[in-house]
Amino acid sequence: MKNIKHILSLAVAIGFAAAAEAQGIVSPEINADGTVTFRYPAPRATKVQLSGQFLSGNLDMTRDAEGVWSVTTPPVTPDIYPYNFVVDGITANDPNNPFLFPNERFKGNLLDMPSTPPLIHSQQDVPHGRVSYRWYHSEQLDLERPLVIYTPPGYDPQGEAKYPVLYLIHGMTDTHETWFKVGRVNDILDNLIAQGRAKPMIVVMPYANAAPALMARNGTAPGDVLGTDLFTRELIREIVPWTERNYRAEGSVAGRAVAGFSLGGRQTLAAGLGHPEVFSHVCAFAPAIWGEGMAESFDRDYAPAAQLRNLKLLWISCGVDDGLYAGSQALEGVLKSKRIRYQTLYTPGGHTWMNCRIYLTEISQRLFK
């Protein structure tokens, strides 16, 4: 009965949300003092809270006479943050904010807190590249699979110039859109390229999880969510060749990089350290690996150390408060013992996309140099 009441309460809230724009509701509203006011229409709700990664805990909201709940936060540090409302215990998006976080499970909006001068991920008055949505046919899965692709300013599909390629992988439950819409890869690269700090490059963002499409078609999907073999094969045998057939890619080992966050970081290590004949730059952001048995899994899963010493860049990043920090340190220890060159960047904070934008900014200035 309690769950039914929650569902009915949420349904009523959604109905009022449809009229929110007509009521002149603004949410989020960024105030001159750096605070932010959020509003949510739910006249019959009994409790509404704001939840966001810019908060230390949920904030209770207050209902006005028209049934609109609101709360004003303390000053928010400039960045991009996910947030949502909790309406009588049920997570709900902000109906007045069109900017959504692409994710298979997490449902939330994005707060883009501006800064002066603008942050590197902010859209600036510089030449802009192009973001395209593309599809390819996966022979091994017999599926049409999506890609998001960034091409840099000046890219001409009929021109002579060829470009290196970064294959950029999302985290667990994220999608092929997350590096674009949350990671802001296009804005970061536009700005760095304009400043002469990064080389023009193509970025290919695949949907690294085929399970939803396989479940929809077959009613079943691979059970090991941390398994890397399926996507490694798809990346190397299908995505890389498709990219080099359809884009002006250099098509050389020196012109290929792979990077990823969380599960995408684990997949990055499997593809990059397992196949140095394909990728010369391997960058793992908070990879989903653990310290136990790291030396044994390294020898079992990756190429011999002598081959990995030829990598142009091997990069590990992680937040020091991230639950995966110990795994990154264990990997670093193995690399030291095998005399494999690498670079690291450990930052404050946890397992967040705020950190991912920092890592992407840093590696973009080191790739293909």
C-alpha cells in the first residue's frame, strides 16, 4: 500500500510538472551570490528533497501555497554536477531542466555552474568541431550499434589531412552519450586545440555495454558485467576498422589511443595493455580493478612487459577518496616492478565525472605528441 501511495504521489507530481512552464517555474536558478535555487511542482507530495553531488547530504525543500517546493543551496563551486529530486522517497528528474545525465539506471539532471574566467569544459568563442551520431553493424553480435563521434575544427571528410583517434569509453551503466553530454569532450578539445595545447584528433565514443540490446532481442545477456573479452573484440575487430574506413584516421598504432572511466577503465586496460600492437596510448581513469591478485592478473591478461615498455603513454588517474584507489595503486606497483613507464594523476574526491573532466583535460594535452 505504501508503494502504491508513492507511485500515485509521483504520478500526480508528473501531471503538475507538465504545467510547470506555464506557471513560470525556473529551476535551477543560479543566483548572483553563487547559490542555486531549485523548484519542483508537487502539490500533493508530503516530502520533497534535493539530492546532488554538490551537497554533503539531501536538502529538505519547502512547499508554497501553489504547491511548488523550493530550496536554495549554499554557494556551489563552479563545475557540472548531477542532481535529482526525491519525492516521497521516489527519485524524480527536474521537469524544468532539459539537460539530462545519460545513464541506464541513474536518472538525474545536470547543473552547469559557470565560472569567470570560464572553465576548460565551458563552451567558448573558439572554432568548434562536430559531434555526430553514427551506427555500425556488429558482426559478432549481429546488432546495429551506436557511436558518438567528435571531429575537430577544420576536419574535411574529402580533404587530405588525416587525424589520430582517441577511443573513449564510458563507465558502468553510462552510455555512448555520457562523455559528450557530461564529460563535455567536444568543448574541452575545442578549447585546448584553439589554445594550441592539444593536437586535433577524432574521438570515438562507443556504447560499451551491449547487454540492453541483447536482452531486448534475446531475453538474456552475458552475465559477467566485469568481463572485458566481448567489448575488447568488438573494439579491435569492428569499431577500429569501421572508424578507419569511414573517417580520415591515421590508421597507425602511433595514431590510436584508448581511454575510459571505471568499467571503461578496466576495458581500456584490457584492450590497451592486452594489445599494444593496436594502441600506443592507454589511459585508465579510476579503473574497476582491485589490489588482490594484481600481479597474477597482469601476467595473465596483458602483453609481456617488454612490449608494454614501447607504449608512448600509459596513464592512471583516480580520486584519493574513490573506492577503486587501492586498485590503481596496486597497478602502479606492478608497473614499477616490471620497469614499465607510466604517468599518474591522483586528485581529491571520489568516483565522479567532475574528476573525469580533469583527467580528460590532462591526457588530451599529452596524446599523440
